[in-house]
Amino acid sequence: MPDLILGSAGTPGAEITVETGAGAVVRRSVLPGGIRVLSEAVPAQRSVAIGAWVAVGSRDETDGHHGSTHFLEHLLFKGTATRDAMDIASAFDAVGGEANAATGKEHTCYYARVLDADLPMATEVILDMLTSARLDGEEFENEREVILEELAMNEDDPVDVAHENFTSVVFGDHPLGRPIGGTPETIRAVPRDAVWEHYRRTYVPRELVVTAAGGVDHNQLCEQVLDAVSAGGWSLDPRATPAQRRSPALDAVGLVPTTGHALTVRRGIEQANVVLGGLGPVAGDDRRFVLSVLNAVLGGSMSSRLFQEIREKRGLAYSVYSFASGYAETGAFGLYAGCAPAKVAQVVDLLQQQWAELATRLVDGEELERGIGQMCGGLVLGLEDSGSRMSRLGRSEITMGQFTTVDETLDRLRSVTAEQVRDLAAELYAAPRNLVVVGPFDHDVAGESLAR
């Protein structure tokens, strides 16, 4: 079955339906106001996960609003016109459910997992939070302190520090290079009025995507969404269409580096944290299936090259892996290792050697099949969880613009060749490489290691 092309366009009332196997059915509807609703009904499943996605992330903040998106993630749980924070928490606790939220660079999601009978309650509460947040002044100041503590906690985690600085170095002055949660300086400086303005500007019907998976009836869900947003006071223009998806042709200032950068961040810790890498494919690149297999072979498991060479054979690291992230017009690819400070240069050499090896020689059949098998098995096992299915729908709508069925995804993974893995590894390796090292150093260990 071919991909289900979603597309930002679509008039209210437009609907797409596709069977995904084993009796599961994905449906997508565009409601008045341009609200999009996607569901995956899974037979005999008693739980359901629901997510209310706003296609706005930290990269969408303007000057004076930095940190506002993550600020809102906190504040929406603090109360609405009809519920206080305790009411919101109690609603989910009373039915054994769970609710949370996550802010990304290109979207924000408020989600819950409950029994199927409690989906109407979860839909009502989450959309009440999203449409009717009060952003009370006293709560705002309390939550400012909470966020500052969260940022301080992240600063105390050297792995977070390494990855955050890697992102900043790779994306440079582009908005993707900013930290999702803001900085202590921007959080202290941002006024309530700025966050309120950001909320009113971005939390609008045409940016809203509601996804649900598990024991869900699509028609009932659409009715519940309309009732909830109407109760929240949203005006639903019957002619409105969904917001346009981000274009890969967006301004890419700072995303075409000519040289790599080395950054050493001093921390009084026992271990050095090393991140090596650079730009990667965009989220919708057709080679994303090749990238998944490449990542599995290079550093995605205990049998991967990085794990075997650096940890098992040499005992130089406890944690070592590769990673990739994709966005509308760019992406990132990197390798991480935590090692003794005295071993940084050796570990960086080994990271580059293993990457270069993958970029110049074909993986053998057994290794390729193992990488493909890891990705296929991980995909299917992950979809045993309704939350994973719900998230997959949201990412498909907001980031990818198409929904790929499990069978089609498995077919694409199984069609990946050794030549494709080598060619993509070579392309990534040929791009300018950046190195970030966090540890107890008084000298530029990153610059020295990258120059070797």
C-alpha cells in the first residue's frame, strides 16, 4: 500500500481513511477552523492515548519571546477559567490515567493515556487547557522559578550540556540552534504579556492537530473535539483550512557551514562527554530509512560498531552511541561517548575511524540484516503501545506530511542496501564535522582532538 499523503491543504469535512493491518484503521478529518483530527482505531484495545499538538515550537519564537513555548507547556497545567491545577491533576488520577506535555523545536504536544471509556474526559480537559489557559500572574511567577530550576538541573547534567552545545554549534544562528527551554537570562527577562501574546498568536484552530490511538471511535472523537474547543471560546471559521506545513525551502541562514567547529566546555566532573557530528538529512528525506539502518549499524545497539569497538574491545566508555534528528529544512547526525578525560583524543580518533570505515566499505550481509532486523523489530514492538501510535500520527501530520503504514515502512527498511548505507555515511562524513567536549579541562581539548 502506498503512503497516505496528508498534506496541509484540505477543506473542512475532508476525510481520508486507510487500513493499517490487523483490523486497525487510520482516519483523518479536517474540522471547521482547520482543526485536523487523526485517529487509529485498534481492535480490542481498552486503552487510548490522545495528543493535542500545536505545530509551533521553540524555533517559532520571536525576539523577546524566547522560552515562551516551553513556558506555556508548564502554564497550561496551572488552570483554566473552569479548572484549577488540582482539578486538572485529579481528573486523570481519579481514573488511573496519566497526562503530560512535551515541547520540541517544531511542535508542542499535550497528551494523556486513559481507558477508552475515559477518552471524553481526557479530550475535554486537555482541550480546555489548550483553549482557555488563564496564565495567572502569581502562577506565572511561581512557574518561572520552576523552569529556572529545570534549566539548572539540565546544566548539572554534562550529557545534556554536551548535546545542547552540539546543537548550538551545528545550527549556529539559525532558530534551531536555540535551546528549547530558553536560557536563564531569557526566562528571567520574559514578561507575562510576552508569553500571553505568544499564546494568543500561536494557539489557534488552524495550528491544532488532535491524534488518538487505541480504543477510539473517530466520529465520536471529532464531535468531542468540536464541543471542547467551542466551549473554550474558539471561533471556528467553516471556511478555514489548516496552516501550511513548513517548507524545506525556508531560510537556511547558518545551515551551510564551510568549516567545522571545536568547542570545549569546562565542568568539574569525573568524565569527559564527547559529541562529534554535523548536519544531517531533513525529516522528510526519502533516505530516512537508510539513515535508520545506518544508525543501527554504527551506534544503535550493543552489537553496533561503536559499542563493540569502543566499549567491548577497549573498555574506553560505558555509554557510546550514534543519533540523528530531522527538521523541516535540515537535520543533525552525531556520535556520543562518555570517557575518561585522558582518553578523549583516543576516543575521538576511534569515533572518526568507525564512521570513516562505514563511509568507505560496504557492510557485509549479516551486519546489514542485523541492522534492518533491529529497526523492523523495534518499530513493531513499539507500536504495541497506544502512545507510540498516537505520536506516530502526530509526527506524520506535522513533520512528514505523509503517513506510512507499518507494512510499507517494513518493506522500505528491508529494501535498504549496503551501497545506500555506504553512500549516505560518506555524504555525512564529507560534511564539516563539529566536536564538543564537556569535562574538567583547562585547555582546548576539542580543538586538539579534531585537528589530529
